[in-house]
Amino acid sequence: MHTLTRVKNAYTVMTICLIVVGAVLLFWPELGLDTMCKIYGVFLMVYGITKLSGYFAKDIFQLAFQFDLALGIVSIVLGIIIIARSEYIIEILSTAIGIFMLIDAALKIQTAIEAKRFGIERWKLILVISFTVAFVGILLLVTPFQTVSMIVRLIGLNLSLDGILNLFVVRNTVETIRRNSEWEI
């Protein structure tokens, strides 16, 4: 249980960092794409490590962390590629982030449906936020923006929304053994 609590707390901190990184990009897009690539690459690697540790935690339901092995590996690999090849990544950054967020949103939609089966009351909110993240991810994929500033802002919005979604999911679906045993009393 202590390991799960630590992982849940680390996951929460990383998700809050994702929200902050997204907010910074949303409100200060002038940071530049090259700087953003480096920061985002490092963040993805740390985030991937956190997701891997979440996958191996002992969560009773395994809802919040069920896809974290694959997403952790993908995050680490993408982080390394973004740092090593940022000059090429800048051209496809909005597409790459859009795809990543769309996949994550689709997985969270599945999590919301499974949370409903477990009787978790806030499954609808998880579903609504998931669809919002998916919508913004689709915008990154299909909308040809003319300015770098708009791309950076939309990426920031998407990262913040995804962070809010991840925070909500981990806080509402991860159950420790102690909390689960309280239900039986």
C-alpha cells in the first residue's frame, strides 16, 4: 500500500507539472519551439518513468495505471527523440502531440467506461474531460495554423487539459487496500 501511495503521489506531482507546462506554453508562447522541444523532451522522459512506476504499483482496480507500461515506454522514447532531433521535431510537433493526446484521450475514455462498471461516481466527468482532450488533440492534427504562437498555445491548452484529466483519473480511480477494506465495513 505504501508503494501505491508513493506512486499515486508522484503521479499527481507529475500531472500537476504537465498542467503547469501547458499553462506556461498557453500564456507565454514566445518561449520558442526549440526551447519548448528540449523542455518537453525532458518532461516526457520523467513522465514516462513515472508512468512505468505507476504500472508496477499494486492498485486494486488497475484502472488509472492499466495502460501506463505502453504509455511510459512511448513517453520515454518520444522524449529522447524530441531532445536529440528537435530541429526536425519542430516541423511535426503539433502533429506528434496531437496523436499522443488523442491516444491518451481514447484510453481514458475506456477508463471512464470501466470506472462506470466499478461504480465510481465521477466516471462521467472523466468521460467529458477525455472527449475535450480528444477534441483539442484532433485540432492539433487537422487545423493548419499560420503562426507558431497559435501552435504553441494550442499545444499548451492540450497539455493542461490532459494533465487535468490524468489528475482527475488518478485521484478518483486508484484505490488502496485500506480504502477498499473500509467499503466492506
